[in-house]
Amino acid sequence: MKKDLILIIGMIIGFISTGKAQSSNKETDKFFETQIKEAHDMFADKNDSWSVVSRLANGFDIFSKEHFADSLHRPKNTGLGTFWGDAVLLKLNRVKLIELAAANINPQNADNYLYHVVVNDSIELVHWTKPDIFRSNKYISYAYLGKYDCLGKIIKLEIYDIKNYRHKTTVVINGGYMKAPDIKFVILNYNNKYLFLPEKQEYIPNSKHVYFRDHSWNKSPIRFRWSDSLNHIAITMKNTVENDIYYLYLKKTINGKADTTFITNTWNLDYYSADPIAQINSSYFNKPGDYELIIKPQEPGIFKHQNDRIAARIPFTVLPALNTIYNIPIKTFVLTIFIILTIGAYIFIVYRSGHQRKLAKEAQNKQIATLQLQAVRSQLNPHFIFNSLAGIQNLMNKNAVEDANRYLTRFARVTRNVLDDGQKGLTTIEREAVLLNDYLQMEQLRFSFKFNINISDVDPQIEIPTMLLQPFAENAVKHGVSALKNMGQITIDIIKRDNDIVLSVKDNGKGFSDSKTAGMGIKICEERMRILNSFYKNIIILLHKKSDSSGTLITVELNNWLK
């Protein structure tokens, strides 16, 4: 079937190539009779059978003989003959070797002909030479032109009559040759002008022509913004023997969904370029997303052969147009809002639950600390009252009735203030100073010492922990100045230092030892400050004690108290 088809094509080619109409029906009949007989003679011998490839009237005829790579699995469709410009193109399917012969060329006229053979349009296998090998079968003699490996290659035969150049032919044999496409340019066309659009360029000058070239897209994808003026993308490829085997596809990925579309395998040649051009209309990429141009060689017809490995890939990204208003489907919009609200509600519930647990824990810890402070403060009251009663008893034993009465009056006032402030966590600096003044005046009746209370550069209405200095003042009286009488001196200072409040109690007594004579009041105050430090997060309360033979200095620092 293949031989008959090629024979008919060859006869038609021979008829057209005469270049002139036959002068009469008789001459036409004679011409066809000669052609048919010659074709029959070339393939009639079963031991030396040939297939017609190209025929020329009043000249030579080209025949071929194919040898398959796998003789046991010979393909159903072995070849296809077509026109290729002024030549004949013979596509072969899995043919390993091909033999070529020329009928009507013999030893008597061989000097009139020259031929050469080129592989892959680059290497000359046979230089221009005269046919010098001749063979015969049962019916005809012919010039043998050689046997060539054609699998995956392009073999081109050119032969002509040196006395009549019109008697020439070119046969191109494609044995599955597929060359990687060489893409030279990628061009953006705006309003019929080729233009490169940088990502951040807002104004497009219509007169500017700039190309993507030198395979720059392999380094980074082409990026441009969508515009209504964008007409198409043009791809320029280096010319090949068969441009139409290179198929152009467009792969697009939008919102995570990928799709590949066949565009064309038509590569156009124009007058100003020797390289073919394919175009892809902007309607194929009019949505923002990631795209990829794929150019790959393939024979999709009877051969069903393609080569993805050598495909050219050109990635590009279409960015949204400036001032784009997105049209989101209502279902997508509702679903997105629902997901956002659900996630937001979940985060809010988790955060609120954790925050409530945290607040409950803090409240519990605060309540525990408050109870502990109240317990510690409750220890101060009996301690103060016990010491005061001991003082009254001492005056009574001395028969100092008048001093005892004044002492008792002061004691009543101090006791009332102590009991009033005992339920409060904080008191003003002014009220604390009044309490200290009343207490020291009361003890002054017994021991005749001197004292000063100084408040410097601090607002007296600022609140501090209740009875913070009274135990230290009491300790200064009992263990410091009691034995010095009118030589004793107690100085209390309350000052501001940046964001801190510093309180100090100083006496000129003989000092004391922490382990023996510091007194119960000091120990209660130390425990109270430990609890206060756990109660306040960003505030640190420090206690400093310095005691020697020249006196005792107690300093309490309320760090960051004024923040």
C-alpha cells in the first residue's frame, strides 16, 4: 500500500516538474507508460525491490530501500512522502538504514550527473561526485547511490544533470530527527508594537522595542503586568529543516489549578527575518498567575513520537493590572469569610479561656498574698502594744505619774491610728509620718532623745505600705537611743530618687547583732517585704541594714514605685 501511494505521488511530481504542458494526449500516454514501466521494473524483483521517491520527466528517478531497526516488530506505518518546498520530504518510522538508487543513470551517461549526501544539514557524507556504482535486477540497471544510517537523523540527497540543470532533484529523508528548539527571542506586543514591560513601569511608550533574549528566562521568570493594550506574545525560533514538528503549548497555574493548552505548530516566516515566528494571543494569559511556554518537537500523526526531554520551557508571570478590582465568586467570598470568622472565634475563645485562667490564678495569688500580709501585720499590733504597755509600767514604777498620763494619752492616739490602718494595705506618706511622730513623742517621754522626720522632694499624698517604718523606729528606740537619754538622736528620711522612694531610719546608738538583738519587729518586717515582692509584679522592695558602734542605719528602697 505504501509503495503504491509513493508511486502515485512520484508520478504526480514528475508530471508537475516537466514545467510545461504536454503537446498531445499521445505524448502524455507515452510518458505515463514509461514511468509506470520503470517503477514496475524497480520494485518487481522480490530479491531487489525498490520504492519510488521522486520522478523527473526525461531525466532520472530516485528510489529507496528501507531496513528497519527491529525486523520482528515492523511498524504498521513505515513512511510518509510529502512536498517540502521544491524538494521531496520522506518521513520514516523506525527505519535504521536506507539505500538510495537512481534509475535512468548508467555507465554511458553517468558523466552527466553529480550528487552529494549531507547528514543533519551540517556534515557532508558524500562530496559532489559522479555516480560510479551500478547494479541490475531482473528488469533494469540503475546507479547505486549508497546505504546510510538514518535513524534519528536527516539525510539530504541532491542530484542534477550538469548539461541541463533543470533536471535536478532534492530528497530530504527524516528518520525521526528531533533537535532541541533554539528560542532566540520572546517579545511582548502592545498595540502592534513589540515592547518589554518592566514590573514597576507604569507608562508604556509605544515607540519602544525591547526583546527578551539570550535565554534570560532561564535565570528568572519573565514578569509583567496585565494591560488591556497587550496584544500577543511572539516567540522567535532558529530555523530548522522541519519547523512544523515544533508544537507550542501554554501551561498556566492560577489559584493552584494547573492546565495545559495546545496553541499552534505554525511558524511563520516574514520578509525581514530568516527565523520562524509563532504567536500566542493575549486572551490565553489574561488572568494573573504563573505561566509556562513549552516548545517541543513531536510527530503526532501516524508516528506518535515526541521528545519532552529536549523541550524548551519559558516561564513567565502575569501580575495584576494597576488599580485592579477583583471579581470574587460569591461562594468563594462567603466560604472565605466563614473560615476567617471560624478561625477568629477559635483563637478568641482559646485566648479568652487562657486569659481568664491567668486572671483567676493571679487573683488567687493576690488573695493569698493579701491574707499573708494581714497575718504579718496582725503580728505587729500585739508587738507594738506590748512594748507600749511595758513603757507605761516603767513610768508607773518610777512614780512619774504625770509623764505616765501624757504617755498614756499618746499611746491611745497611736493605738487608734494603728488599729485604723491595720486593715489597709497602703497609707499616705503624710499619715505614715504622723504615726511616726506620735510614736516617737510618746517614747520621748521615757528616754528624752531627739528625733527628726524629713520628707524631701516627694508628694506626701503618695501611698506606701502601712506601718512600713514604725517597727524600725521602735527598734531604734529600744536597741539604739534608750540608754543615751538626751544624747540620743533618731533621724527619719523619706526621699524620691528617679522612680524610686527611699526611706531610712538612723540612730546613734551602739548598734546590734542580727542574730541576737535585732528584735522580733525586724524579722516580721523582712517576712512582710518578701510577701510584698511576690504581690507586686514590676516593683522590688529592698531592705538594707548597717549597724556598728557608731549607730544603725535601716534603708528601705521601693524600686519603680512611681512608675
